[in-house]
Amino acid sequence: MRPPDVEQFATEWIEAWNRHDLDAILSHYADDVVFTSPFVVTLLGIPDGTVRGKAALRTYFAKGLAAYPALHFESMRVLSGVDSVVLYYRSVKDLTAAEVMAFDDRGLIVRVQAHYTATDRGDGKVDNDRRARLF
């Protein structure tokens, strides 16, 4: 299942992050969430980039908010699937991000795959040298 109103979900999710409101951010996630991101490797040193469970996710998100005090997301596009949503947004360090989020039957996120790219060459192309330095 996906949230009933994906646009509203995306707005609330982005706004919670932009307020740096950890409890509001975590309210979207199930207790047994599995979250994978290159930033997990960087911030927590977990080689496979995966945190499991809401308690571990809280630790990771808190560390991220502390590491990036000027964190601000800008929504670019929301894509809806059968039981998932993709949020495409401007992230920290001016990265373009896409998070694939799968939902349970309560409308809570149970699985996330986060993806990032840098496009600072001015032509919309990926700058892999810059990307390699970001993580």
C-alpha cells in the first residue's frame, strides 16, 4: 500500500526534514524499516549502507541532521507506484536525490533505497569525480 495522497505525503516528509523535526520525520517509518543509502556508509561506517529498525534509523537521521545543520530539501518530483513512492528532490551538498520508498498496509515506510548524483557541470550531466568526493 502507498499513502492515500502521495503529494501530501511528500510535502509533509520534506517539511519535517526542513524543520529538522526528528520525531515528525520518523513518524513516516515502520518499526521494522530497512533503509539503504550511501550516506549510511559515510555517517555510520556500515559497509553495506543499510540500517535496520526504527531505533537505528533514529540514530542515523540524528547524526545526519547534526552533520548537515543547514540541511534543506527541495521537492522536484513525486512518482507513484503500486505500493511505493519515489521522491525526487534536491538534497544536501546540492545533490539530486531519489528515494524509493515501499509502504506497508498502514501506510508506513518499510523499505527505502536512496540514490544520489551530482550535476554541477552546468549541462545536466553527472560529474562522477565530484560524486566520488561526496560520500
